[in-house]
Amino acid sequence: MPVRSRKTLITAVALTGGLTLAAVTPALAGAGASRTTRAAAVSSAQGDPRNVTQHVADFYGAYIDAVWSIDDKSAGDAAKALRAFYLSAAAQKKVAAFEKKEHADGILFAQNVPVKWKVTYTGSGAGHATSRVTLTWSDGPHAEVSKIDVQSDLKTLKITDLKSVR
């Protein structure tokens, strides 16, 4: 076999092996993870602090990170600070009333923490925008999901109301 053909063959085999390893490694890394760090499925993220839906997504992402971190002693303070920053005073009172009555988290409408979340813009009017937050509670094809409609003030971007969608 000529030298050039051997180099081409070796390069093709190495490239195929590398691509196969790159495809299999993330799947194996996430296979047994529960409360452990997973390989990043997305390599980049972006945001806009002026976008009301992005503001809700930022809040839910940070809030879930804080309540998920049960081993971090500062997590409870972080969750309280996030509520104070992102929620209007009236929304904070409504959340506190829900929590007192239901003995569950008034942001997540649950006693546990979701493993995934998604925020989608659903409309606006009268100075407010509504976003639908979809929370996923487990992995797998039959994962339980819940939905929350979050209303935000378009001027301040503060969350003014949260309603569990049944």
C-alpha cells in the first residue's frame, strides 16, 4: 500500500474513533447522574436584561440552582435574595401566604426541586407580560411536568403574579 494511502486510512480511522468517542462520552456521563454534575448539553448561553421573558428565565434558573444546592449553607439566603430582587412586594406576600397554607415552595408550587425548566413568552397587554414556566421533575420518557404562568411588569420587569396551571 502506498504511503499516501496509508496516511489517509490512518487519518480516517483516527477521525472516526474520535467522533465516536465524542458522541458516546456525554451519554455515558449523564447515565447515572442524579444530584451530580452533568456534562453540559449546551456549550453556550446568552441573555438580554431588557427582555421580560429572559428576566423570568434568569430568576427561575438562579432560584432552582439555589434551592437545589442543599449542601451550600448560603443557598437559603441566596433564594431569599432572589425573591426580593425579582418579585414585587405584592407577589412576595402572595408567595408567603401560599407557603404558609400549603407547606410547599411558592415559587415552584412543590415540596421538591425540578431537574429541568423552560420559560416561554405567552403574551402581553395592559403593561404586563406573561411567561409560561414548564418544570420537569425527573428524567426519562415519562417525566412529570408542571406549568406556572408568571406575570411581569413591563416597566420594572418585576414578577407581579404566579399561578399554577392545572
